[in-house]
Amino acid sequence: MKAPIKLKFKHDSPCTKPFGICIIIPLSVTCDVTPKEYEEGFGIACADVVERKLHLVFMRRAALDDGTIPIPDYWDLGEEVAKALGYKKIIVKPGTYKVNFSNYPQFGEAFFEAELEK
């Protein structure tokens, strides 16, 4: 089950990696981002769970110049997003995740290791 979610892509504090991007919650299930929100770093990603991993297809730049997305801490997607994806809870594990641009050349897609609770 795919769901469009609104994320805030943050390129500065409180990310722990210099010049890094981390994904800040709260998340919401929506296709709408106002021009002001876009300027503040919000964007849409299509979310799904594939082979027990969170799969995100980005609708704006998320990857660093080296093609990765660092997730510095455990990332609880929240009840609304988890429910939209058919789960009670989804928690992404920390790590540096590679963005693949093969299928989505403009902004890419990534698969995140996650703890899934039905």
C-alpha cells in the first residue's frame, strides 16, 4: 500500500553530520506542500514497505552530493503514517542509506532498514 507523505528535509541543525540531511518529523499523509513549506524544506515522498524495508520515492532532492541520506537516530514514522502503510508502528534504523537514481533519475528512491510492528 503506497502513501504520499510530507517530510521536512533538513540540511542543517539538528542533524549530527556536517552538511548532512536528516529527515525531521512530524510526518503526515498528504500530497500538499504549500510554497512557504517548500521554501522551509518540506517535500513529498511516496512511501511503501517492500520486503520489510521502508521504501521512499522522493519528489524533491533528499540525497547528499555523495548520493546518501544519513539517518542519525531511530526514526519513528508516527501512528498516521504507519497506519496508512498497514502497520501499527514503523521505526527506521539509524544508518547511511544509498539513494538509487536508476528508476527515478530526478530525485531517486531509497530503502531503509526498519522495525515493523503489525
